[in-house]
Amino acid sequence: MLKLIVGKKGSGKTKMLIDKINEATKTSKGNVVCVEKGSVMTYTISHKIRLVDIEHYDVAGYDALYGFLTGILAGNYDITHLFVDATLRIGGRDLNALADMLLKLQKVVVERGDTEVMFTISCDKDELPESLREMVL
């Protein structure tokens, strides 16, 4: 399952994501991974979470982000939840390229069948391509 938390800057997306992360920690029977840009959540999420600062890996653009995320998923079949914060800051503001990447990633997630993936995206729901709107929480 792939879900999106959408809203303008300052609308509480990261707070909502942190709540979802901490909730997943309580229920997960596997590993919970959070990818962020910078180290914003270091002290606000459980120490049980595998927190990845994507800035350490020189990932830019949606093709690179797709490869990075699928690499994480391929490397550990015990991942039950994968969270990504600041998606547009990582991949860029091209919402059509974002949609292409998310739809491609959704196929991987559906095939795995056991992983929940959630992204924060800084824009209004109306700005998203139609193909992504059903994924919005």
C-alpha cells in the first residue's frame, strides 16, 4: 500500500508522518525505515526506527530516488513500513515525474504485498496529477 500526506509547507505533514512512524513502531513485527532529507526527526521518533538521511547518498531526481528506495526494499524483506519525508526536496518539483516514480514504485509495493509506504508531499491535493489523488490520506 502506498499513501501520500499532502499539504502546503507548515500544514503539519511531518508531524502527521512522525505520528504514523511512532504508531508503526508499536505494531510492526519487522523493521520500520524512514528516509528524510537532513536530520529533522532524529530526536522525535523512536530509536527503533532505521532513520536514513538521504543527503549522505547524493540522491537527486526521481529515478535516483526510485533506485534508492527499491534498493532498501530489496535489501531487507523484513521491512513492514517505509516512510519518506520531504519528497519534493529530494526529487524536484516536477509533479509528473513524481507521479511516474510513485506509480512504478506502487507496482513493487503491491508485488511485495507486505510493506506500507508513505510519502510527504508539499503541495495542494489539486496540484497533484489525477493518477495520484486516490493515494492521498
